[in-house]
Amino acid sequence: MTRMNKRQFLKYGGTALGAGMLAGVLGPIGARAQGAGLTVAWWGEGDQNKRTADAMQAYAKASGITIDPQGTNFNGYWDRLATQVAGGNAPDVFQVFLATMAEYAARGTIEPIGNYLGSVIDTSDWAPAARDSVYFGGEQYFVPLGLSTQPAIIYDKTVLEGIGITELKPDWTLAEFREIGAEIAEALSADGEQKFGMDDMGGSQTVLEAFVRSKGVNMFTDEGQLGFSKDDLIEWYEFWDEARAAGVAVAPEARQQGGFEATGIIRGVAAFSTAASTKGLQGFQSLSQNQLEFNPWPRYAADSERIELVTPVEWMVISATSDQKDEAAALLNFIVNDPASITAMGISKGAPVGNALRKQILESGELSETETKIYNVVEEALPYSKPRVIYPPGSGPLVGPGTPLIALLNDQIAFKQIAIPAAVDRFFSEADRNL
Amino acid sequence: MSQQASVGEVVRVASPARTVRQRSANGAAYTMLVPWLVGFFGLTAIPMVASLYLSFTDYSLLAPPEWVGADNYAYMFNGDYRFWPSLTVTAFYVFVSVPLATVVALAVAVGLNRKMRGIGILRSVYYLPSLLGGSVAIAIMWRELFDKNGLVNLVLSWFGIDGPAWLALPQTAPWTLVFLHAWQFGAPMVIFLAALKQIPSDLYEAAELDGANRVQVFFTITLPLITPIVFFNVVMQMITSFQAFTPAFVISNGTGAPLDSTLFYTLYLYIEGFGNFRMGYAAALAWVLLAIIAGLTALAFATARFWVFNPDD
Amino acid sequence: MPAVLVLGALLMVYPLLWMFSSSLKPEDEIFRNLSLIPQALTFQNYPKGWTFFNVPFSLYFINSFVIAAIAIVGNLLSCTITAYVFARLRFRWRNLWFSLMLLGLMLPHHVTIIPQYIMFNNAHLVNTILPLVLPKFLAVDSFFVFLMVQFIRSIPRELDEAATMDGAGPFRVFVDIILPLCTPALVTVSIFTFVWTWNDFFSQLLYLTSGDKLTVPLALRMLNSSTGEATSTWGILFAMSCLSIIPLLAIFFFFQRRLVEGIATTGLKG
């Protein structure tokens, strides 16, 4: 018996040993692959990934520094970044956006860059809208990658002209917006199939932000609390509830799930849609044969001033745990300020933040028609732009990506599952808990 | 050769030898189990225990976890307005789509279990929807199929039914997920096919000699013999369907819309953990789900003795 | 019966036709014209997609293929032997281990992936394929272990008892008796491992970061346009998705033969 056991042991032990050796042999190969220069992470779609990688490559070539570029899609990017940070393996440089930048900054994962801004990173020619956007809690953290305006109100010019609306005034009012929407809805539904004037934007946080700013307050205060009142939110939900009831805004039963490809303009059921930023015109236009244009979010009332928001959509930051912070800062200066980088990036991060650069590119004649529109809307809006307050930590469930509470409540109101005052109470009590 | 004899003998002799035999069987079993044991402890058990610990913490992923006791569990049952809807829609999905997909998979497998020209192509075609999995193409196509003017409503209109925009309404949207599951039956189908091949053909020959028709053969020979695989498919599909993530993510773009009617439990957990930086809470959600699945699985195993064929009996 | 099967097959093949037809449409037609017949035919999406990134798409195919192939070997080796032990050998705490194994299947991987990532990161294995393939050699895919257990249990016990009488040890019984008898199950494991590894997105996303290490699903996600913040690439996405299906179909078609030709009668070796 003992002899058999021994032999068996050797036999089966051999298998196990083999598995162990496999791990031992392969292990060092794995270890070697680590530590390849400066790691830079970002998200992108369309040609954004390639263009950003090209800019990195241009820098690597010019500086002799090795760069490990890590581009991926939007959702995957955030899952991976959070995992990397949790594992103590954050990229040296990574990209952030409005809904998450404060989360990362507040927890000390981002290096303050006050000593780099103005020295290694040249800010002298930046538009004020870019310079205003680097702060969180009084500290400088974020390097803006480009400028767009938010939100983007996109309309189908071909459809509007078809029913005799030839021009939209940039300083129109909310009442006029609704009126034009009603006119479109009526004209388009004339052939029997019900169509609408505009998408239901009641759940869009960027449009809500434009609305409350048109009333003179920001979405959030400097202290990280809600900047608007319950009355503001009631008014907002009532506007959309009435618009849906009147057939002006797309009814909940007529919606489609999805991204921008499911909007009213692309599906041909409405003439006004919204995108997170004016960069979004590119996606819309690539799917439509009609002529698509911007108009600003309307003024609140006839005697209100026009308030715009010119802002970066993406920023890059230096990881607090990076051991190559100086190199990282030098890279960021190149990315934002160097014409070579701007040429590689194109419009993928918006119009350049440097005034001279923006002018240079616009006059180069290399921009497509759509890109020119995106540049122009930034120039046009700059004089009216007022800075926003960065969304504070904990704001994600309220107004972040996915289905934030603001959108869920709008849907519940649309399906008559909750009364507007109760919805607003719910929003404010959740805000109390989160902020 | 002496071992041969000894093994043969000990099978029949009494207790002292039996303990020796048992010990040697233990040794053989555990040596062959070494890879699994290493993997289980190293890659499964440690992360599981870690996540159990995290479920009692406030963990943003970006900063170290902080102990909060049972707060996460308390909030789940008292205050979280998305917990119950997500659990409800998930349970609906499991209890409707798992039986449906199992029946479809078995029916198709029986149909495809024949010798016929082009059967390989036909099998591949039936497996096709599952190959596409959670791809974006499926997402777009599914949304278009169930749109107001989509193909599904077109077919319904032939029968005088005016179908809705399925994905816009909270009442109908979960059904599109069920249909998606029932349509992607490839995995259980392949398993059934393999199981059908495992049935000794002499049994069929005997039945044919007895003059049994095909339906009788199916219910008296085929079905009883593959009950272990039916059991496997039902249990595994239940376990994975409770954790279904991709279909909902794909159909609603990860939002769970409309009105959280496609907010699968795991999608919600993912949104909380990665989207809202509450991985501690996500871990608590995960462990509650584990308790639910484990309970139901234990129930399934308890009933197995009444209907699952066991050659050892 | 065959007529019904062929009719059903149309229902099954529709998505592929739809995807293929979309890959032949210009970008601004894809969402406007939902029919299967393109109004303006274009083949541009294929060459454009193949060279869309800084490395050719073929590299992603190779990367995916390597991972899937190693994963199959790993699962075939480790899951079968583990399943055999659970199905046939009597040993102490067997039921406890088996329950624990099933329990491991019941926890959503979103919460265990962080601790796993930290472990692999500490072992300096991130940005290599090892975190993706090494676990396969350690039988962590409990689905397959359980599947094989069910198959092995349905093999009549007299066969291995006879072999045991003849003096074969448990390992010999496994190799000589059990393995040949569960060819269909092994084929199933191979197919599923290939398909699931080929389509796996999340763990490849976390562990493979550098541009030249990316796999097909990672590249496809980068072609997905969800925000519209750039000129969309749906046509390219559909084109590359069609190509990515080919290896899956080929593998399935190749392996499913073995399902047909599987052992038709038991008792060959008894």
C-alpha cells in the first residue's frame, strides 16, 4: 500500500508541480513587461483614440521619452481607472471629466499642479474659460484639453426650413423655444403619424444646468451644495411635463433606448435634440443627411441676459502616486499647447484652449464644415460665458452619467408615477444624503 | 501487480482495511485536486472573503475602506429606492426566461440530433445568436426589432395587434430581455446535444424493437437519461441569470431605463460600485444576491433526488 | 421536422444578415434605412476598419486567438481532472468542497475583480496575458467542472469498477476510461471556452492596457459610438464585428462534428 501511495503521489504531485512550474517560469516574463515609461490613459470613440495616441507618439518622438498609451472606450475607461487606483497602479497621466473629477481630486489621487501651471505648462494664451476650469476646492488640479460649449442644442435645419422656419435667433427665449417646438410638432404630424418638436430633455443634467444658470444660479455652490431651489426644479419639471402633454416634446411611449443614435433628430421624430457638448454635432451629422446646426439654450425671459457655458469637456491630470511628475507635466504642456499635438488631435478634444492656436487652426483651412461650426460656436459664445462650479463628490447619483436621479424622476413624472412636488422633495432629500 | 490483488481484496473486507483504503483514496483524490485547490484558495476564496469584508465598509475604490458595520445592509432594506425594483426585475427575468430557454434549447437540440446533410451548418446557425453575445450590433438590432415600427410589431399587425414601442414602456421592456435570453439558447443547446450523444444507442434499438414511437422514446428513454444535464442547465442558468449583466447593459445602454425596468441587480451593483464609487455597498449587494442564489440552489439540489436520474442508485 | 428547423434557422441568422448589411451601408444610411438591402452599397468599411488603429486589426485577432487557445488547453486539463475527482472518488469533505465551488459561482465578479486585480498587480502580472490564462490551469471555471461532473456521473460505473478490478489506479481510470467516454463534453468545454474567452471584455479590459496587447473585443468597444463626441464609426464597427464572428463560427463548425461523431455506444472498453 505504501509503495502505491508513493508512486501515486509522485504521479499526481508531478501534475501539480508542473502547474506550479508553469507559474514560476511564466512569472518573470510577466514582470518584465511592467514599467514601460510614462503611462497615459484616456477614453475616446470614433477617431478620438487614434488621434490621441498620435499626439502621444509625436511627443515620444520629439522628447525621447517612452510612453505607454492606454486608450479605451468611455465606460470601460472608468472601470479600469478606478481599479488601477484601487490597486495602487494608477497611470501617470489620466483623463477626467465633469462628473468624476472632484471624486478623484477630493480623495487625493490627483496631484495639485499649481507649481507647474504658468511655468512648465504655459497658460499665458489660454481663454479665461479654460483657466477658470482648473480648480477644485481652491486648488489647481486639471489641465483642460480643449473647449466646447455645453449643452449643445442641435436642430435639424433642413426640417425647419421645410416648414418655413428659416432662422433661429441666438438670443431667443424659453417661451419662443416652446412655441417653435409646437409649430414643428404640428407641421410634422400633419400626415397622420405623430411627431414632435423636440426631444424630452427633462432628464438631461447639462440642459438643466443651462436652465438654472439662465435663472442666475449655478448647479452647485462653492460649498458643494445644490445651487438651485426646489422652486427652480419644480418649474423645470413642469415645463417638460406641459411640453409632453402638449405633444411638443417626445412622449415617453415614443422613445427609443440608446445613445445619440436614438435621439429624435436621427430617428426623424423631432427637430431639436441635445448632446452633452457641441462636439456632439460630429456624431449627429455623421448619421444624418440633413443639415444640422446649433442654437444656444434660450434665455429664461425677455429681460434676462444671455448666459453661455464655454468649457473643456475633458481634462488630463497627473496621478498623485506618479514617480515621473515633471515628465508628466512636460507632456501635458505639449498636448495642450504644441501645434504638432493640436494637428494630431484635430477637434477630438474640442477647440484648442490657446487663443492664438484656435485662430491659427481656424484659418488653416483644414477643418471640415462640421468642425468649423464647432469652432465658431465656441468663439461666438465666449463673450457670454460664465464659469460653472465643478460638480462636487457625491453628485454622480443625482446628475452623473447613466440614469441619475434627475432623469429617473423625469421619467416617473412622464409615466405619471409621481407628482412633481413629491419628485422634487425626493431629489432634495437624496441630495442631502449624497452631498 | 500485488497492488491489484490488494485493491480487489480490500473492497470486500472489514473496517481496518477499509480505513486504509479510505486514506489512500483521500490521498489520491487530494493530489489530483491540487490545481483546483490552489486556484480556489488563491483566486476565488481570498477575493470572496475580501469582498465580504468590504461589504461592511465604505469603500470608494479611490481611498482605503472605512469600517461602517452593518450600515450598508441596513440601507439596502431601508432607504434604497432602487434595490427592490432591481431585485424584482431580476427575479422576473430568471423565473420566466430560464424555463423558456431550457425548453427551447432542448427542443432544438433534439431536432438537431440527427444525421442529415448540412446538419453541421444548421447547428452552427442555431448557435449563432449566442456567438454574438452582448455585442453592440445585437443591441442596436434588438432595439430596432422592438421599436414601434419594428419587425416584431409588423408581424403582430398581421394578427391585428397594435404593438407598442417595447423598449419605451416599463411594462414591456423587461420582456425584450426575456426574449433575448430565449433566443440566445446556444449554450444549453450544445450541452443538450452533447448529452444526447452520450446516450447508449443500444437503448434506442431496444425501444424500437419494442415498437415505441418517437414521443414515447423521448419521454421514457431520452428525458430520464439526460435529467442530470437538464438539472445542470436549469441550475447553472439560474445562477448566471441572477447575475445577468450584459443584456441589460446592452439594451438600455447601461441605464436600466425606462423607469429602472431593465435595471438588473448586477447592473445596479455595478453602477453603485464603479459609477457611484460605493464599492462597499456594491459588495453588500453582491453578498445578499449570493445568499438568495445559494438558497435557491440548495433547494434545487434538495429536490434533485426526486427527479434527477442517478446511475448510482 | 427539417422544414421547421430550416424556418427557425432564418430567425437565427437574421442578426448576422442585419449586421452584414449594415456593414455595407454608408454611415448616414445605417440608422435611416433599417432594411436588409443597402440603398448605396459600400465596401469601404472593411479596409477602413482593418487599418483604423495604429496597429492592423490582424494583431487583435492574433492576441485574442493566443489567449483563447491557451485557455482551452488550461480548461481541458484542469477542469476534467477536477470533475473526475468530484464525480467518482470518495474522499473526506467532498460535499463541502463541492458546495464551496458552487458558492464561488454565485458572487458577481464585479466585486471580486478588485481584490483579484490587486493580487495580480502585486505579482507584477498586469498588462500580460497571465491573469487571463493562468487561472484556467487552476480549474477556476466552476461551470465547466460542474458540467463535467454531470457528464461523468452519467457514465455507467461498472466500466471503471471493472478497470479498478484489473488494477488501474484512479488516474489510470480517468485517462483510459473516463476521458475517451466524454468526448462530447470535452468538445463542449472547448467550444464554450473559445467563445467566452473570445467575447470576454471586462477582464481583458482590466489586464491588457497597452495598445499592442489589445484584443478583438477591446478594439470593437473602441469603435462603439455612444456619446457622439466624435464622427461615428458604426459602419466600421459592424464590418469588424462581422469579421470577428468568422473564427467563432469556424471553431464551432469544426468542433461540432465531434459532437456528431461522439461515442455512440458505451462499453467499448468494458
